[in-house]
Amino acid sequence: MGGTGVNGSGVRSVATIVARDDGRGGTALPVLESDGPLALRRTRGSGAEARVMLVGAMSGPLGGDHFTVRARLEEGALLSVGSAAATIALPGQTKGEARYDVRLDVADQAELHWLPEQLISAQGSDLYVTTRVELAATARLVLREEQVLGRVGEEPGRLTSRLTVRLAGQAVLDQELACGPGAPGGWDGPAVLAGYRAVGQLLVVRPEFATEPVTARALGEGASVVPLAGPAALVTAVAPDALRLRRLLDEALVSLAQT
């Protein structure tokens, strides 16, 4: 299930995680496969939760590269996935966009925390990111996405990010954001980023939200939360930099935990 290759159109790499209730109060990882630019490392968990770190073994993704990360949680598994450092989209010698695909599948009574570090769109890069999540009816999810447009003192590359989430087969969220050169006009206007360079979202899915839905509200300057169809809530935030963005999303997660 894992593999890497290089051809005239860039690097291909796949990383795969399977998490399973081990029947002894913990979570086993029967599949943890990666190669090339994507490296998976199991780290010390907490209680029944297993933890995995995604390590970028090489720079990228570069133009023409195609990376895929897959995670499947079987019934009752608890898994947290993070990354060791930010992912930086860079221009490459190969023309054309790079792709980074994330596929997440969470079964009943399983819980996934998907908390990678930010994605930085460097000048001259062209990256298309897709995240697709399939959740069973009683699955739980905390998913964070953070994008930073350009490194310090530079213009951003082109970045397109699409997030789709289905719960028990029904669509909960399907949205796309395109920024940078060549993106549809208005992406940096007052209705979208309002001149800020860091944008992020936090998706929380909990069965309890079905009976105690989240109320739409502002969460300080630059962030807001809205309830979604089904037991889910989405926080969106913009900020001048990655540090402030993370603080907004962390505060939002605490606020939702108290809902």
C-alpha cells in the first residue's frame, strides 16, 4: 500500500495508516507504510490513543509531484496524526501543479485527531490539495488545516485546497479555496482573506452535537464557528501569521469542548 516512484512528471509517493482497537484498551497500527518523501513514525501515545508523526523526508511537494496519505480507523480505534514540521510547496523543474491528497476513513466508535502543521505556499509553486473524509454515524473527528500564503517577504504561489466530508454517507461539507496567482479574483479581498496571509479551519464532529448543536458565533477577531448539517461544527479563521492563526484555532477547540 505504500510506495514511491519518480518519472518525467515528478515524484509519486503514498503513505498508509490503519488503526485498530487491540482489544486490550489500546490501539494497534497493523499498517504503517511509507516511502520516499513521506515517512510515518509511531510516537508515544496517551491512554488508548495511538499517535503517528508524518515526517517530510525531502523538500516538497515540488511541481509535478503527487503525494497521497491514507488513514483508516477501524471500529473503536483512537488515533492522533501530526507532522514534524510545516509542509512547503515549492516550484520544481517539472512544469505543472503538484498534488497532495489526504484520504481519511473513520469507523463507528473510532476517533481521529488530524492535526498537521501548516502548509506554506512559496512563491512560484502551484499546489492542489484535496482532503476527503468518510465518517461512520458515531465516528468522532478533529481536523485542522492551516495555510500560509508565502514565506516571509515573498509573494505566495498558487494554492487550491478542497475539503469534503461525508457522515454516514451524507455530505456534511464540500468547500474549496483558491489563492494566489491565477486564482479567481477576490481571493484576497474583504469577503475572503481581507489581506491576511494565514487562513485555517477546524472541523469538529461529535455525536453530542446532534442533541446540543453548536451556535453560530464570532470567536474573537478573525474567527467564527458555524454548525453544519449533522453533528458537526466548522471554525474558520484568518490571521496575519501562522502563530496567531494557531492561537485562534486552539482557542476555538477549547471553546467547542466547553459547548
